[in-house]
Amino acid sequence: MISNLKFVPRGRAKALPERFELDDAMLAEMEALHVTSKHLMMKQIAEEEGLEMATETGSDAEEGDNDDDVMHSGDDSDEDESAMASGSSGRGEAPGKGNRKQREKRFKSRYKDTLAKYNLDDYDKEDGTVVTTPLEDLMPPNDTEYEDYEGADGAEDAGLDAIDEDDLDDLEDMTIRPTDSLIVAATMDSDEFCHLDVYVYEPEENNFYVHHDIMLETPPLAVEWLDATPRNVAQQGNFVAVASFLPAIELWNLDVLDALQPVALLGGSTLGADLAAASSGSGAGGAPKSKNQRKKDRRAQKKQHAAAGASASQIAASTLTGHTAPVLSLSWNRHNRQLLASGSADHTVKLWDLNSLQCVATFSHHKNKVQAVAWNPTESTILLTGSHDGTVAVLDVKTGKHRSWAVEGEIECLEWDPHTASRFFVTTDRGMLQCFNLATPGTEAVWSLQVHRKSASALAVNPLIRHLVATGSEDKSFALWDVSGLQPVQLHRRTSPTAAVFTLAFCPDSPLHLAVGGVQGKLYVFNCADVDALAKQLGG
């Protein structure tokens, strides 16, 4: 399943991403975490199966027997009989040394021919004997056959040339060209394997492939691309913020391959933030702060709020560490580059300072889950928020004031119109597409239309082509709309190869290409140039 996707603009990624390197300190920390998580996992499995954990006592622990014998399910009928013969109480009893010897005996009896053939009983005994293969057995039997290996005309080994060509092909695939765009897709496989797939997209050929991926601990719910480097937003980079079922936001560097941890963490565990800071290679900036330094940071935050005209209650709320429930939505402020907005199932909207990695404001104007947030394309202090309480709000984060509208159902998605900054669009769980305008008095929508039979779970507004909007739905379709008139006009509707559609995005560098993600977990890119009605509208 692809729950969300975002384009990375052309030219923002490194041509050759760096490879993550694990130092000794990080390796030791990860090994400790692995041992703890392994024990908890085995304990959970034992509880689910009604088993007891074995206890390391006596010589069994010294010999490491419980590495193999932590749990005993006894599915083998022979093993049950042996256990009964030795006076064991059965499956619920922790196995001892006798049980292990019995299993070894049965194993050797069952596979005695294989053990004898390969001398596996003595493979780990150091008796000083070394078995070697005569050198002549490794060489071609005569000069003629050796020439055949090299090539009849004396050419170099063709195998080496083939390897070199493969290496060149791999290097070409890993190189991101200036004409390439990237697509970041938040993906969860059927076996609950969670990751970010980073695709290279070649608009000219309408071709894409997975360049690399990032492993995640929990299912991702939303992603947001940003070029502001955490802890130093003045420096441009290539990062993605990830929201998940955790109450924290992870920041990952897209220019690093095989990364094991995010470069920064917003909210959540303080320990997790310290570990993430250490793994980012940011030097002193990642070190834990002293008590005095934390006090200075809080005073600096209060000064920032006072300068922005924030209320006393908002200043107090800004000292919170983060959300208390899953984060559902993210939006990065392209004008005020250090600000990231988030909406959560805890009914709040929070603003994050990407320099300090701290929450600097909290707003509680919604009464249910905050499903979507979006900064205005021209006004840096105006934030659009939508909730399952059936309202959409335009919030001025400088004053804390907001204006609300009621919508038809629970909000699924919302987007500003980049060509008319006072206008925005909303989709709902009832399949509705609604348009609102700040310039229009009252609380009524400018127009409303049911565009899908089921929940309208995806929405995209074209950044370069005026009045072109795309919607997607759980009814397994997506549609293109002309929204220039008093009512939207359908230009095209198509059954999606992704089945239910969860996310849509227009390519910022090639606006006629629409990326589609959904329940099947396969990325699909649709070329809108194939739509005759759109071609006519654009003058061919």
C-alpha cells in the first residue's frame, strides 16, 4: 500500500548519494537495542502460544543452550514421546540438557548419511589436519584448453569485461541526472514491512524505477519534502519528514543510502532524539543539552512568540514536547523555511522549529483528528487545517485567530489554489469536492459536487496549469477536473491500476504527469497529455 507520495523537484538531489557508515558507538547501541527487542519479541510469542520462557541456570546457561532452547513447542511427535519417556511434563515445561541431547541424537540418526559424507561431525574440530585440493586439479589440463579459457585470439578474459560493464550499468542507475525528478512513496507491504521508496522519474520517457529505499519502524501516514537542513535551515539539503502511528516526526536525509536512523526527531522520546542527533554526523549540534541551555532555549522561544504576537496560552503550550497521538499530516513552510506544521489524532496542530527541533506553538481549534494541513502559497503566516470534526479552518499563526467553514462530511484532503491564493479545495469521506474562497463572505462553499461514489481520499492541484484538479477515491478511480467555472467539469475518469487510490501528485517539472498511489502498493504515473479534452483546453 502507498499511503502518501511527494515529488522532489528536479536538481535538488545529489548526483551520487552518499552511503551511510556505521561507527562503533552506534553499532554497540544498536546491538543493545536488538537484544532487548529480541527478548521482548520472544516473550510476546511465548505468551501468545501459552508457553513459558526458559530460565538460564547452571551449566545450561554457560553452554549457551537456551539460544536454541528458549521455547519448546513440541510439534514433533517423536519429541513428545521422548519427553514423556524422560518424565517431562510436556510442552509447558522449559527444556533441559537431556531434551537437547535427545534432539541431537535424533538429528544424527536421521541425517547420518549426510553427516558421514561431508564429515560434518568433525568439521569444527581443530586437529591440525588441513584438507587441500591439488593445484593441478584447479588448472586446465593442458595449454590448449587454457587458451580456450583466455580466448582463441589471446584476448583478455571476457568475464572481467562483463563485470566492468555491470559495474558501469550500476553506476549509471545510481547516478541522478539534472533532468531527473524523484518521487518519495510511503509504502507498507502486505507483511507489514514499512519503508520509503525513492524513485527516479524520467519525465521525457515517462520511466521510473526505485533508486533506493529507507526502512521504517512503523507504517507511514504522511510525507513532506523539504530542502531545509535540520539544525541549520540556512543550508539547503534534500530531506523528507515522515509522519506515522508514532506521536513523533522523523526527518530523513534522501541523499544518504542505507541510513539506519533519521537525522532528527521532532517530539517523541528525548533519548530517541539524542540517538538520531548522534547519527546525523552534525557534531556538537547533536549532543544532549545542559539544563541551563534548555532554559535559554525556552526563553528564546518565548521571545519568538512575543515578537510574533502569540498569546500567553500558546506560549505555555509551546513547551510541550510534541503530539500525544499519531501524526496524520505535515506541511513545510517554503517562505518561513524553519517552520513545519503537523496535524494529529490528538486534535491539535503544532508548529516545529527545524533549527532547534522544538515545538514552538500548539493550536487546539479543532474538536477531532486533524487530517490535513497546508501553508498558503503566498502568505507565510496563513495555515489551512481540516479535521474529522467536519470543519476546515484558515489559521493565522501570528495572531492565533482563525475562520472556519463547515464541510459535507469528514475532511480527507485539502489544497490551496497556487494560482488564486484566496481559494482552496476540500475533499470528504462522502466523495465530495468543495471549493471555498476567503474573499467570499459567509460560511458557504463557492460550489460543491459529488465526484466519487466512495470517500474522495486523494486530491492534487496542478502547480503550473491553471484550473486543473485531480481527485482519487476508494472507488478505485481517479478523475481530472476543469474548475474554471461555476461548477467543475469532468475532463477524464479512469479506473486506477492501483485499485483504491490514496494519494495523487502532479510532477512540478512536468505538469502533465500525475503520480498515483494506492492499496496495491504499486506506483503509477499517468500522462494527462493523452486526455483529448485537456489537449483541446490547452490549445493542442
